[in-house]
Amino acid sequence: MLWVIAFTLSLIAPLALTWFITFSINVAFWIGLCTIIFGELVFALGFIAMREHPEKKQALVDWGIYKVSRHSHVLAGNICILGVVIMGWNPDSLVYIGLLIYFVLLLIYLHFGVLDAERSNIEKFGQEYIDYMKRVPRYFWKI
């Protein structure tokens, strides 16, 4: 129950913060917009890979974007939020600083969630998932 509340707050917090950020049409805005579009593309590739799988919950999905990133859905969300942070670039604004701090804390929170998901996937899929972890990076790079 606590995780559900924390997750819900993690979705509401950036929306509340972005309501008070003034976005200017400048270079940062366009870079942020391109970053968000890239994040949405990663999301779409993850959904496509999952949709193609007939036994979605019983077998390990290791094709499509999942050949490149074990947790592409988490990475995509982080990329999209990073795009919002870039779009609102204004280090003089306290609200922007709050959004930046939120983003860093969210990265840490989601990383621990990913580690927990990997533990449960090892229990569910066993050696097959361990071998998958050796082949495919957690995000887009090896950590």
C-alpha cells in the first residue's frame, strides 16, 4: 500500500511543479521537446515488443527494445521527465530547482524499484533471467 501511495505521489508531484514553471520557446525548449519525443519512442518500442509476445506474463521477453535495455519502460519515463526538466530550464526559479531535485530523487527511487523487479524476475524465471541480465544492460549502458 505504501508503494502505491509513493508511486501516485511521484506522478502527481511533477504535474504540480510543472504547473508553476514558465516555459519559454528557446533552445532548451526544443531540446527538451526532442528528448520527450525520444522517450515516447522508447515507450512505443517497449509496448510493441510486449504486444508481439503471446505469453506475456509466462515467458521472458528478450527481443525488440528488450535486446538493448532490460527496463526500457523505466528508462523511457526517465527520459520524458528529463525532457520536461530541460524544457523548463531556469536555474533562477525555486520551482524549477524543486523539479530538478524531484527528478534526481525519482531516479533513485525508480532505480531501487528496478532492482526489486530484477530480484522478483530471478525468482520467476531463474537462470534464464540471470543469463538475460548478463547479455542485456539494465538501461542502455552497463552498470
